[in-house]
Amino acid sequence: MTWSLLVRSELRKIATTKLPMVFLGIIVAIVSATATAILAGHDADGTKGFISSATDQQSLLAFGTNAMMGAGLFGAIAAAREYDHRTVISMFLVSPRRHQAMLAQYVALFLTGGLLGLAGGVLTIVAALICLPMVDFDFLLSAGAVIRILATAALAGGVGAVLGAGVGALVRNSAGAVTAAVLLLIIAPPLAVQFLNNADWVPSTVVNVISGVGEGPSVAASLAILAGWAVVPAIVALFFVHRRDVT
Amino acid sequence: MHKLELTNITKRYRGATVVDNLSITVQSGRVTGFLGPNGAGKSTTMKILLGLVSPDKGEALIGGRRYRDFDKPTRMVGAILESDAFHPGRSGRNHLLILADAAGILHERIEDLLRLVELEDAADRKVGGYSLGMRQRLGIAVALLGDPPILVLDEPGNGLDPAGMRWLRDLLKTRAASGNTIFVSSHLLAEMEHLADDLIVIQKGRLVRTGTIAELLTAASSVSVRTPSAAGLIAVLEAAGGVIKVQDEESFLVRNLLAAEIGARALSAGIELHELAAKSSSLEELFLTWTGSTHPQLSEHMIKEGAMV
């Protein structure tokens, strides 16, 4: 049993259902909202200050947080549906050393989540390149800033998908996993920011730091915290799945 | 030789004992039927054998090794545990491709299997649109993916039409004849009577009966005797090793002796016979006796359907 075979199998699992296309559709909807904002949006004073400088454009176009939230839901559904449809049985019959099967699933979801994040980032940049001239603004981002935005979107997508996979494997049903992922990635972070003295560890803060559009911990510390968001649920899920009966 | 051995297996869920100190052996080169009422612990036992469920006590070995210790388990054991364990939005072919990829099995094998289970035409359709019988055939293809010498099948005949049942029976018998180990549970008792060489019967997680189906059926057959000299003939037959169950003053049932032997001994003893009739029990009747399933509606339904509910 080699890793590459298990990862290939997991990638085929992901590719042979509609799930990636559904999430690509969600990404297109988010990108459309950004394009609409560029074309029709304005600040309170009636100007388009939110796209007038390179910094403003970088903030608008940074896709990392969206990528992490979207990929988190994607990973949660991808992992939990193995239990919904009982395909986890064949998964663990082919690979009875369950940690191998789960690590392969994490790798495949990291790659797919990363691709979805990257796709979101690229489409957002392309939408800006098309829409900004239509409202008489130039695209002001440097190549370096664009690369940083795209790299962060890919990384955040990958991390989000692994986080979601851990949650999905723990909860073991799609509805519950989506609920848990929404709580963890969308509802809890703003509450933490509002009610805690120091909430620099929430995903949006560290992703914005890595994207170069926010303040908080150092980039290195942000990368470590972001990795923790994936690694902790993934390891907890590995522990429990290894011990649990597949009934 | 790929013997399956479960030794002193016990499994409890929330205080309820599902499998209770169960020790069974499944021999290679034979089809072994695994019977028990609903909730008897058959599926849990099979899952313990395949490492999906951990026993609280005991050991389950396949050819002397635990399932999880096999490097390429699908090349050693093929299994059907649930007939509906497929993503409904995925095609049958893709389901097989996923498992073939994971097990390192060449994709050419999939075409052969689709042909074998007669799903070539439906291979690219979504499994959600399959009938129960088609899903069962896909499950059989999954079990045969690695061409394993051991098959562990939980209710593989569910949803198959009579032709499908016959096809499955022939397939399993052929594989057993070539030395494979076939361990199969089923509610279809009449089918099991045709299929199995050996039987293991459990109830409430405990072993009730085990042996070859021929031995079990022979041991359960009896001869009905009616004579005006019942007491005298009973004494003669008991001396010859017969086991007697008295029905009334003139009639009784005899086990362990054939009708011809009983007739000969009655003649020798000068005892007049009014009836001498061999009675054979079906597997269904034996199953009801062994498991104490005496609920009239249940029994009636089983007799009509030839199956457990």
C-alpha cells in the first residue's frame, strides 16, 4: 500500500462527484459580488475610495479568508459524507491502517482546497483586471502583491479543507459537520474578536497578515497559527477515528 | 489454507452484549453459512473479523493473521458488509476505480468484473439510480476486485432476482471448489440450504449450532411410528440407539435410526406396525427450533417467504 495510490484514490473520490463544481460555483458567486462592488459600489461619500489605492485594492482582492471558509465547508462535507454514504467501510477495508487512509484524505483535500482557493484568487484578480478599467481605475497591485494574494488563497484553501476534514471525520454526518465548520470558521471568530482582549489567532486575522492586508502577529507566527488550525482538528480526528468502531 | 478463526470473541455496546464469547472456525474450500435472527450479532462478528470493530475480548484471525496486518488486504479478503455503501452521485465504474487505485489493482480488472456481474451497460450510470440488485452486484464486484481467496459476505443475495441468486450460488460454489474460503450470512434459508456446505448458527451473540449442513439435517430427521405395541417397540429401538419422543399412546418419533431399520427390528420382534414414515426437517424448521423463533406471525411469514424477516 503506497501513499501515492491512496492519495490518487482520494483525489478520484473528490473528482467523481459534483462537490468541487458546486464549490466552484460558490467561488464564482463570490467573485461576481466583488466585480459588482467594483462596478457599482461606492463609499459613504459617494466616491470609489475603496479601490483608489494599491492598498485598498489589495484588501478588496485578498481571497484568503473566503478561501479558508469555503474550503472548510468543502472539507467537512467531503469527509463526513464518507460516513453518510457508508463508503468509509470500503475505505477502511482497503486500508485497514486507518491513519494511512485519513492522512491520504487530508493530503488530497489540502491539494483540492488549495486549488479551489487559488481558483478563487485568480478569478478575483481577473475580475478586477476586467472591471477596474470599466470604472476608470487602473489595476495598481504589483506582481509581488498578486503572487502573495494568490499564494495565501491557495494555502488558506488547503488549510481550511484539512480543518473541515478533521471536523467531518469527528462529527460523521454532513449536516452536523457543516454546522460545526460554520460555527468554527464563520460565527465564532467575530465573537472572539469582539469579546476577547487578544484574538489575533482567529483565521481571518492570520490570513490577512499572510496576504499583506492586515495587522497582527508576524507572518511567521501567522503561518504557524494557520497551520495549527488544520493540524489540531486533523490530529484529534485521527485519534478518535483510529479508536472508534465502524458500525 | 485460509482458515478464519474467531476465538472467545465478546463485544458489548453500552452494556448490551452483542457477541458473547463466540468461538467459530470457517474452513477453506467450503461455503460456510452464517445464520441467526435479526440482531443475533452476525454483522458485528463479520466486522470484528475484518477489523472494523474491536472486540472487548478474544481474537479474530484470517489465515493466522489479523486483517489489519495484511499489506494488501483486498488481495486476501473480499467483503460485502452493507448493500448500500456507495455514494449515490458516483458511477459504478468510478466506485471500482477508486478502490482499484487505493489497492493498486490494474484498471483492466474492472472491465472484467463489470462483465462478470453484468453491469457493463450501467457502469457509467450513477449508483443512486441502481436497483437493489444492481447495487448488490456492484458490491460483489468490489469484493472480487483483488481476486481474493477469502470472501466474507453479509447478505449478498438481498435484492437479487432468481437468476441472480443462481448466478451467485454458482459463483460461490465454484470459488469454494477451487479452495477459496466463503463465509456468507443470509436470511434466505432455503437458498442457504442449497448453497452452504457448513453452517454456523448464532443467537444473541452465542453459538447455537455448527456442523456440516448434511450432518445437521440428518441429525434432525426423524421417523414417525404408530403401533398398538408402542412400549415394546420403544424398548427395542432404544436398545438399538434410537432417541424416542412419545406423541401419544400409539405413536412416537424416532431419531438416529432409519425407517428401514425400525421396520426390520419391529418385524424381528413380531410387533405390528400401523405407520412408518420418514420425516425430514427443512433448514427453516431447524432454524426455528434452534433459535426458538416461535412467534406465530414470524414463523408463518418465514414459511411463506422461505426467509427470515
